[in-house]
Amino acid sequence: MTIGSHITTFAGRPVADYPNDLGKAKRAGTAWRLEDTDYDDSGEFRERLTALAAEEWADKVEAIVIGNWGGAYESAPPIGLLAELLPRFTSLKALFLGEMTYEECEISWIVHTDITPLLEALPRLETLTVRGASGLGLKPLRHEHLREFTIESGGLPAEVVRAVGECDLPALTHLELWLGTGNYGGDADVDDLAPILNGTRLPALTSLGLRDSEIADQVAAALAGAPVVARLRRLDLSLGMLADEGAAALLAGQPLTHLHRLDLHHHFISDPVQARLTAELAEAGVELDLSEPSRSRRDERYIAVAE
């Protein structure tokens, strides 16, 4: 799977390009997309961000989608400028950082830096999505209002996973991490996930995605006894290399019939074990996604999103 198209909605709002869609999009209720239309850094992104922040209706902007900030394959986003200007959008609730297709920049090539200053500058932010993890950094912090936090990557560094687990996020209801593969920096193991699976710092969490993982079987085994699972409504282990070992661990572990949805699509689970999952979970009312099965040998298994 590759990310071949841009999102059309974000945080429940239609996405419109700034400034090209000014004539046809509503000022409020729109997720405004900002990007440098040049592959390299032409300065256009900074100009557009500065212009949007100067609009008389900037205080009505609720969501911003940032695409290529210019040369994203070699340069991190200008976090200092973002931390300076984004607080001017006093109604800002949702931010997407790095919304690029593979043609613009492969997900594993998107260069980032420490995003902690961004979260500190936006204490009222409710939704943050980050695409790409090369150079990504995060320091443990407390954020009172963040409700949805997603990091999409082809390989998420262990130190970032640990930092997420060490953050105090009392309002967070949805956490989604694309763990990826070690070939692209995804070196986290289940020990790094332990604070998340314990759930102590995530008291409101009801939706957890540990996706696109080459260690999906080990993650599933850890989830089988994880305290956080009992209060989840949605559990997502899709896009990874989940096979019979992990699926059997889920079935043998704590009850999962309280889940509203269990997403396992893109998997390597055999037909007999799929039948057990269906009998024990789907027939108990869990919305179970077992689509995109594969019969590849162990040494031929792959995650959906890597490079």
C-alpha cells in the first residue's frame, strides 16, 4: 500500500487549499491546506503560512493541514515558525503535519524534528496527526486537551514510542502509532510499548491503533494481558504482519467481546484461525475486519507501508 492521494477531509472538516480555494471554501469549518508547490524549498510555504495568519478571519480557523513545507526529503518543518504563528489561530483544534503522497515524498523520507515545542505552543489543540518519522523527536509532556494523536510512519523510533508512553494525556481518546519496520528506523519492541499498554497516563483512551508493524504477533501477545484493553472500544492491529501466533494470543488472552471494532486487515492469519476469530468475536457482536489476507511464507511477509 502506498499513500497516493491527499485527504479530502480532516477532523470532520473539508480540506481546501490556501489561497487557491479562497473563492469557494467557507472561512470557518474548513481545514486549510498549506504547502510549497515546489519540490524543493522555494519559501512558498512560509509565505502562505504568514499570509493565512494575517487574514482578518484567522481566529476562525479550526484546522490546518500542512503538506510539503519545501524540501521535506532533506529538511524538517520550520517548527520555530510554526510555534510562533500557529497560536495566532486562536480557534485551532486540529493539525496535520506532513500530509504528502508518495509522489511528493515517500513516507520514510519525510524529515522531521522535535515536535515538543509545537505541542507546548498549542495547549488547546485536540487533534494532531504526523506523517513521517525520520528525525522525529518528542519529549514527555502533559497536554490537557489533546484527544487524538496519530503518527504515521514506515518505521517509528523506539525513543518516540517511549516518549508517547511517558506523556500525560488525560483527554486522549484515540492513539494511533504506525510502528513500521526496522529497515526504516522502526526499532521499538513491546517493552517500549509497556507504558501505553498499562494505560495509566491515558485514562480516557478508548481507541488504540498499533498498526503497520513487523512485530504484530508480539504486540498482540502483549495486548492479550494489557490493562488498557478492558476499556477500549476500538483496537486496530491492521497493516502489519499479524499471523496465527498473534491471533491465537488474542483469543487466549483477556476477553475482547466488549470491543465495538477489531481491525486486523492486511494480515497473514490462516483460514482456521480466522474462523475461530469470527466464531468467538464477530458472532458476539464485534465488528471484525479480516480483509486483505495473504498466504505468504513467514520470510515473505511484509507490512503495508514501509518506504
